[in-house]
Amino acid sequence: MVSKSTTGLKKESAAALAVLFAPTIVIPIVMFLLEKDSFVRFYAVQVLILGLSLFVLQWTMAITIILLPLVPLLTVLGFVLWLIQIYKAWTGSKWSIPYIGKITEQVMTKL
């Protein structure tokens, strides 16, 4: 039996869509608020925390002139992590990004 989410999508599809549309910020938030499935909610929160973390790191590196050349590498790392998350969500395996996954678990228990 196929597990459906609150939105009517398979939970894997809903989680993958939350990650895929993470740059819009709106879709992961909507998926988090609408979905009751912990798998979908986990990926929605994890991708938001990852995006916020990368944003803060990139701005910090940009302000520090000596670290400015590393900003493109951080962008590539973020893109690779985004692709991996899409794949893992689509295949139905729960994948925690090191450090970010722990923070996500803590946030999920508080929400």
C-alpha cells in the first residue's frame, strides 16, 4: 500500500518537492505546516535550516575579505547537498546532513 501524505501526494514525492522548491522558501514552510507525516516535515525543516546556515556562512565569509574566495566553494557544496537531499527524499530514505540533521531533530522535537 502506498503511503499518502496530507496533500494527497506520496510522502516521498511531497518531501522531494519540499526540497526541490527550497529556494522559494514558501513551499517547505507550506509542506511543514500542512503535512502530518514526520518524513515530509523532517525534510522541509532540514532544507530550511541548511539554507539559512549556508546564507549566514556565505555572508560571514563575504564580509571577511580573506575568506571571500571560498564563497563559491560553499555555494557548490550547498548545491550538491540540495541534490542529494532531493534524491534521498525521492527514494524514501531519511538522510540527516551532519550537524544540520542534529539541529533538525532538536527543532522537530520542540515543534
